[in-house]
Amino acid sequence: MNREDARRRFRRASWVNVVANLVKIIAEGAVGIAFGSVALVADAAHSVADLVASVVVLVWGSSSFEDADATHPHGHARIEPLTAMFVGAVIVVLGGYLLYESVRGLFAGSDIEFSYYLLAALAFAVVDMYVAYWYTMRMNVGLDSTALTALAKDCLNDIYTTVAAVVGVIGVRLGFPVLDPLAGAVVSLLVVYQGVAIGRENLGYLVGAAPTADQREAVEDVLAAHDDVAGYHDLAVFYDGTVIEVEVHVEVDGELTIREAHDIESELVDQLTALDEVGDAHIHLDPAGLGEWKDAAADPATN
């Protein structure tokens, strides 16, 4: 998939999230105000935060597909995890507010009044968010965008909170209004957990964290398997945005011609970038047996 096609898919998925949240706000807000339901008005208000997150991803996140330029020589890939972190923060705030409202409801009692129109609006909200979730995940196949993944999880969170509201409304109908704040408290904790998980994952992308041990081992296997590689050192495998970058010094025969050394370097770069999630590889060739890196490591003056 070329860069422009990827950007179009990203923007389509982002637009679907914007529209889905806007429609949910209008539907729940109108019914909630008409029938005096604090629960629906509150759920609609929560979706305002989701709408803001979706707009930020649409406007800001799509710039991650822009080519490198003079001000961003390594491209704009890190913008994507930054937008995903913003979504994660919004989710945490949403979950915290839900938890506050749930605890308050346990002590003060629920203000929800039963109406079948409330259930109809909540059912519409569930379908609306599921369609947005399904479409976002479908568009993200092949893109593996952390921002779109965060939006998809946010859609699921909306479904959970809406289902909790349904449980509360049915509880009111059956004479158990306490079910509303109890269900809200359980779901709010799940929402906060997912928001924190999104934030932690994307923070790792931003600060250049190391990938898993299996991913590093796959890189080492490529280096060790090449017939012309006598050894390697100073291997660094880390995230640069959402892709893995490899830096390594590779030891080869010091009598090779420049063209032969260049061919070996090109082969290694091709093999490493063919690995899952590896976006770039920087290889420095050293004459085998020179051992200057060992001397440098042993000399305190160089440390």
C-alpha cells in the first residue's frame, strides 16, 4: 500500500469516528433532555470528549503519512503515537468521571426515570459505536495505526458504558435502581485501565523503548546467519515512532573491496527491514579482528 492510499484510509476511518460520535451525541442528548434523563445526557456529554479525540486524530494524526522534509528529516511517524496518547488521556479522564458519577450515585441514589425511548436511544448508540468500531478495525488492516487502534478501543469503551446505562435503566424498571451506579463503577474501572494501557504503549513508541526479546532475537538471527558476517557488536534495537529501528556494527573481512562490502551491507539491510515492524537499519562495517571496540570498552578514559 502506498503512502497516499494509506493516508486516505486513515482519514476515512477518522471521519467515520467523528460522524459516529456526533450522531450519538445528538440522539442521546435529544432523548435525554426530552425525558429528563441525566444518564443519557451524561453519556452524550462523555461522547463530546470522544468527538474531540476523533477530530484531533483526523487533523493531527493524518500528518504522520507526510514525507520527510527539512524540519522533520526522519518523517512524521511519531505524531501518530502522540495522537494515540491524547486519546488514551481522554479515555482516562472519561473513566474517572464515570467512576465519580457512579460513586456519587451509590450514595445519593439514581435520578434515572424509566422510558422505552431511553432504551431505544441506548440501543441506537450501541449499534452506532459498533459500526464505527468495525469500520475502524477494517480500515486499520495493513495500516496498523496506533491512533486508529486507540479510536477503536474508545468505541468499545462507549459500547461498555452504554450497556452499563442499559443495565441501569432496566434496573430502574425492575425496582433496583442501585444497579445503575454499580454497573457504571465496574465499567469505569475498565475504561481507566484501557486508557492507561494505551498511554503506556504509545509512550514507549515516543521514548524509543526496546521491542520484545523475540523481536531482538530475530534481528540477531539475521546477522548471525549471514555467511560474510564474522561478528557484530554495539547492537541497538529500538522503536522510532511505531516502527523498529536497528543500529549495529558488523565485522567482515577487512580485505573486501568497497563494492563487496557495500553488497553485504545492502543484503543485511534488506533482510532486516523484511522483518515484522522493522522500518530501517543502519549498519557500520568493521574489519574483523580489529577489536577497537573492545579496547574502547576497556579504557576508562573513553567511558
